Amino acid sequence: LVIQFMFQSYTLDCISAADNNDDGSVDLTDAIYLLSHIFNGTVSIPAPTASCGVDPSLDGLDCQNHGACP
């Protein structure tokens, strides 16, 4: 979804969850970080992830309309 968001104008309900390296923006490094997590297990993905939760970092990205959360 990160790559679709960047290149195909895909809308994300929780843009903060796409910021996989927690640098305050969603870009190609987030996709690389996610692939590194999936295939190598060498990095961890910060909250919020697939489950509902609050983003503890103050970076301007939000989760206002996350469909999976009550």
C-alpha cells in the first residue's frame, strides 16, 4: 500500500501506519524498511501498525479515519 500511495494516488485511512521508519513522511524508504522487516526481520515497525493504536511520535501524520478501528 505504501507504493500504491506514492505512485497511484491511493488513499490511506491511516497515513501514520504507512510511515514504517517513523521519520515523519511517507516515501520510498518506508517501502524498503517494510520489506526489510518482512524478509530479514532486522527492523521493527513502530506503532501504529495493522492493529489499532496511537502514534506516539509527534510528526503531523494522523489516523483520523482508520476503518479497522472502532
